[in-house]
Amino acid sequence: MSGRWLSWKRLVPGLVVVAVAALVMSLFVFRSKENGETDAGNELADALASHPGLASHRLPLAYVAEKLAQNGGEASGETLSGPAQEAYDSRAFPHKYILPAQTAAARLAYARAHVRGQTASGQVALKQAQGTSTPQGWTEMGPRNPIQAAQTSYTGTRAYVSGRTTSLAIDTPCTLTRCVLYAGTAGGGVWKTVNALAAAPRWDPIGQGIPSNAIGYVYLAPTGDLYVGTGEPNGSGDSEAGVGLYKSTDDGASFTKVPTMVGRHDVTLGRSISSIVVDRSNPQHMYIGTAVARHGSSSSNGGRFTPPGSVDVGVFESMNGGAKWTRSLTEQSDVVRENSPTGLDYFRGGISKLQFDFAHPGTVYASMFDYGLFRRVGTGDWQMIYSIHNPGSKATTISNRVEFALAYPPGGKTRIYLGDATYFNDSVSGLLRTDNGTAANPSWTLLSNPTDGTPGYGSYNFCHGQCSYDMVVASPPGHPDQVFLSGSMNYAELQAFGGPGNSNGRASVRSADAGVHFTDMTNDAQPNPNGLHPDHHALVFAPGWDAQKWFTASDGGIVQQNGPFVDRSGQCASRGLTGALLADCLQFLSAIPTENNNQINQGLATLQFQSVSTSNNARILQAGTQDNGTWENDRVQGWVETVGGDGGQSGINVDTNSIRYHSYYAPQHDVNFHNGDPDGWDWISDPLLNSGETASFYVPFIADPVKGGTVFDGLNHVWRTTDNGGKQAFLQKYCNELTGDYGNRPKDCGDWKPLGGDQGNLSSTFWGPRTDSGNYVVAVERSTSNTSTMWAATRYGRLFISDNADAANPNDVKYQRIDQALNLPQRFISGISIDPANKNHAFVSYSGYSAYRPGGHVYDVTWNPKTGTGTSRDMSYDIGDQPVTDVVYS
């Protein structure tokens, strides 16, 4: 089951530990985000056929195939689906969405349980259970200094990374000895450093008083007050909805909630706060912008549906410092369609940015999804001064975003740089400029050009088809001719992805001539270049450094970028380019940063972990993360990312710790025979992808706890391999992710077999009437007391036990379905923990709500396979109606 929760302290015999949904607000909880089922297809073969240059790939082939298939990925792969969507759907089942009453009741139940654990009697009970004189707590395992191995980076240079960062705010002055920088993250809350320009700044988590770790916007007001808007506005499936606006008057030491009521409704609840501005000429005058977000209790277990009853998104205004609010700007937004797979309410009407015009006091601008750019002067009406070029279908818009930056050239006029996400078509962005933004009807000049080799090609398609998720337009104060654009990575231009190499990926680009020509900021000028992680969400300039120092925020954390700008166009000669592609390269590399310092991520502990596994002696840890690969820790040398991409489940051979396994998303796995060496990952998943079976986003992949080399995976069947996925010599020759001759393999990479024949399809009609494709296997567990007993469960409550899972012939494996006989809940089974002393005794946890489908959340289950009878006992006691995400018994 995805999202295993483990303490690194040994659990005492007889102790049952459950993980509840409310706990996912912790930074170091191991839980995932959101999705629907995954239809398998062999992306590796397709990628090789379409991109022959990948035959000599430098990055893991499966990772490259994922990025090429998703055109860069988070928006396309996770706006419509993702692991947190899956978790949300499972909790809502059989409903389409979770009502506020259930969310509120679950939070209250958790709060009561938490208080009980802190009472004197609760402490005594804990001590007695653990057999200790002092309470046993949790130990943070990090990583605090997360190192990305060279083989997993785009440049081949190792780097430091952290988790998805959504917003940055910087104070002035900013000097080498003191520079205050605030960072808001998707699931890690708010962080602060006072020495941002140091080689490795010290970070501290702040946010006392903010009951959510999903941050949308961090803003330093002219008064020095710090505002934090909750709810991530990036629109992916795990962009969790917010719980309000918060303010600190003591530099982030504490926060209080700012009331954001219009009438009887909180306009920020269930939405994201995407922008906050305070009027310099009147500190009591402020605006906030809200945007669409998704439902759940944190960013790591949100859902695809907008929370019911949420107020329409738009701009809201306060004239008294936030005490009272009025609706200022609202246009028609998308309506939730409950019978659709996604709700179909994407971004229409949401605000992406607000900004006051410094040259014209009282004038404010707002960019709105699917509409364009609005301007308001004083107390007048809002006027649309730019309308998006390709509005698309206004009922189901997903990509139509506008971003802008204001600049002030000599003469007193306001220049506006504007990015239109769909200027050329429904997924290709363009850049425009007006030099008189305060004119009654500003005229706009298109700066982007789709033709290679032309000046405008540098800004063409700058966020690469996923602008709704990552799109930045910024101009440094005092430098009106400079403009920076950021988005995802242009993978098709990278040689590492089979492209021509005419750029370094254009994850971020800079113009010094008012948007006419651009250079590529993705790689720096170091002998071993430091590159940017893709998927950018924010950019701020260090005050007082003449636009030579700035910070970028992405799915890989934060990078401090530094001038002076250096000409590295000489590198183009070795890339085999001619004509327009050579002209592109010479332009893009003519002025790049001196250094991209990613060491700033040290201490910024915000990686979004999905799972964890340990070796038999618990000295080796493996853990998968959102879009930051799979990590390993030998408890001595610390953490290192050994393979890139989305990191799902992992495992370690119980007999030979040097043999490791890891997962991407879907049933896509590698084996490593060399202690997790980044060069040693071999692909083993062809049979799983070719099966056509449905599976969860992060599949229930486990290494057998007793029999070395045996590994299980859950799709519609439970699948098994007994030799680590295949013969080592064959896998290393044909299936190695970096060097394997995959295109010429004589047979599949991987030797998985489905267990149980036709009856082994645990979602089929053989086992009951419910056969929809979403009822795939979500939990597989093996007993530690023998080699034959296996428990398995499906998404909607089917629970099975097999007493011959090690049968030599996979077709001979037999199952017994036990949930019906034991009257267990027909809800999502989130965890199974088998009694080490009794293979037929287990504890089973359930997600979802009893209000929707009856039954508790934790059960003590015993089954007798010989008689086909058993017992079950509801152990939910007084934890309340809150989803339980996992259970551990020792």
C-alpha cells in the first residue's frame, strides 16, 4: 500500500500504531498526494521510437519517457490525475466529494485523540505499552542536506534539492551578512532564513498559528507585516485548498488569522490565496486574489474536487487592514460537474497575480485565468486591458493563464510584460509588451516567434504546455529593460532527452533588451554546470544587487542565481548544430549566470515523501518523493537521491542488502544489484506495462520479507517475480536505465507473472459484482513467519488471504475472500499489518468515512483458511470518524 508510515524506533511487541489523515500535516510524514487509476502502456519503447537519440541516454530512460510523455509533467500528469486524487476519491467513496461536515469532524476527532495522548494518563499508558520509563517520541530522519546524485540531474552535476516551493518574499536591505528570505511550500509550510546570500543559509520553519502546510503566497507588506495565504494555487491534483489568510507582526515568530468574511462566508476557505498586495500610500488598503484549489486536509492528500460551498474566486478588497472585505472583481468561473471524473472546474476566473503601480498611486492590476489582464484606477471600475488570445472552451478551461510584470522606463509611463499561456494555440505560450500600461486602451506588441533562429524564439512556448501549473514573468526593480520568464523544462531541446541541444532547456530565460532577445538561465558557467530543476513557481530579486542576484523557486526547491553574466556560446560548436538551431544556441548561451547555487536547499526540509522501506537490519533506508526521485540513507553518510522521477514504493532484498528495488509512478520498477549505485538501476517492468491491467498511481510494491529475490506488485492481479525481476547479466546488458541496449532487447525486461490465473484477478466478477476498473489491488502484505501466507486488498474493500503465495506455478496460487464473511467495511483498505507470531492474524485499517459507508477504521482480524471462518473486532474505539491511512503492529 502506498504511503507506509514507520517510526525509526523499534515498536514493542503487542503495540498497534495507526496513522490518521490529520497527521499528514507533519513535514516528515510518509504519505502521498492524489490520482485515479493508471492505464499501463510501454512508454519506454514509444520514447525510443520517437526519439532515436535516446539510444545513448544519460538520464534514466523511464524518467525521460515519463517527462516526454507528459510534456514536462506536473500539470498534465497531475491536474487531471495523481496519487492525492486517488486518496481523496477513496475517502469520498461512494460519494464524489467529501462534505465539510466530515472534514470538520475528522479534524475534531484527531484533536481530541492528540490531547488524550498528551495527558498524564495517556503518557502512563504509552510508557506501559512500550515498557519504558519515559515516553518514546519520533526521531526526524531528514534529509536536512538532500543531495541529488549527478546521474539524476539534467547537467550531470550533483546538486542539493528540496520540495516544491510555491512562493518567495525577500526583505530589504539584503546584504552578504543579513538577507531575510521567506519561502512558502506546497506541503512543508513556511520557512525563513536571515542569511539568504550565504553559501548554505540556515533555514528555520515558522508558521506558528497557521493550521495548514499548503502555502499559496507569502507577502511582505510595506509596513513590514508578513502575510501568508494558505492553499496552493498551482492547480495540480495535490494543490491543496486553503484555510485562510494569516498575518505576523513579529517577523514570522507568530501568526494570527485575518478574517476574510464577505457576509457570512469566508472567501478564502476551500480556495487558494494566489496574491496579496497592500497599498503603499494607504497601508489600510489591501487586496487578495483567490484561485481554484483542491480538497483534503493537506497538500499530500488533497483531491480533485473543489470543496463544496466554496465562494467564487476573484479579487477581494479591504479598506481597514483586513477587518472587513468586499468583493472587488469576479467573473464567471467553471461549475463543478459532479458526474465527471475531475469535476471539470479548473481555473477559470481565478487570480494569478495582483500588483500596485508604483508610478501611478492607486492603480492596481489583476491577471485572471481565462480572461486576461484587468486594471483599476482608484475607486473606479475594473477594466480589461488585455484579453487572452485563444479563450478556448470557457466551460472547461485548463490552460488559459495570464502572468505579468510591471516596469518603469524613463518618462513616467508604465511598461507591462505579459505572458499569455495560449497565445499561439491551446498549449503554446507567448510574450507581449506594452510601453503605456495606463493608456485607455494599451497597444500590445507580440515579442515571441515560433520560428527557430529568430530573436522571438527565446520566449516562444516558455512554459511548455503546462502554464497553468508553472508560469513566471518578472522584471527586476530599477531595470525596466530586463524581463525573466520561467516555467517547465523544454525537454525536447535537451541532448540528454534526445533533442538537438539548441538550448539548455529554457527552464528560465532572461532578456536585457525589453523582451526582444533572450538568453538561457537554466545552466550556469561553472566547469561542471549547475542546472535548474523544472517547474518554476516564483522568482524574487535580491534588493541592492543591480539585478545580479535573484532566487528561483521550483518543484526542486530554491536556487540562488548570480551574475555577472558570462558568454558560453563557445559550447555550441560541440553540439553538432547548424543553421537556425546553431543561431538559437549562440544566442541562448551568450549571457548565462556565473553560478546557480543550489546549496541554499541545505536545511530546507520540505521534500514530499511518499513511502519508505528498510533493510532487514534497519541500517539502510529508501524513500520515494514527489518529482524528486528515490532516496537512500545508510545511516552513516546521509541521504542521496539515486534515481530521478516520481518516487513511489521501494524495497531491499532480505538476503542481500546490496540488491535494491524502487518504483516510479504506476507499475514501473527498477532493480539495482550494486548497493543502489545511481549507475546500476535496471528496468524490470515490461510485463506489467504490457498487461493492460489498471493500477494505482503508486502501486503496492513490496519485497518479500522472508524469501530473498521475491517481489510482489498489485494491479488487477497480484504479480510476482522470484529472481529480483530477471537475470542480472541480461538486465544489465539490455535493461540498464543509463547504458542498456533497450531497443535491441531479445525479450522483455522483467519476468513478472500474475498469480492465481483468471481467478487471481481480484477485481473480477468471480469475487463479486463490483468490477469497475478502479477496484484494483491497493495493499499486498507477506507474513514474516513463513514463505507462503499473503494478504491482499482492493481499493473498495475486498480483503483476501492466500496460504500458497510461493507456489512454484503462479497459476496454482489460491485466494480466499474474507471481508464479506467477517462483515468488514466496504471502503478503501489503507493498510494491513500481519502478526509476526500468527500468519492468519492481522490488523486492517480503513480510509473513508463511516458516515458514507458503515463500519470502523481499524480492525483486528483472524482467519482460519481450513474452516473458512474467522473473527473480526472493531478497534476504532474513540478515534472518531477520521480516515486512517495505515496501521503497524509489532
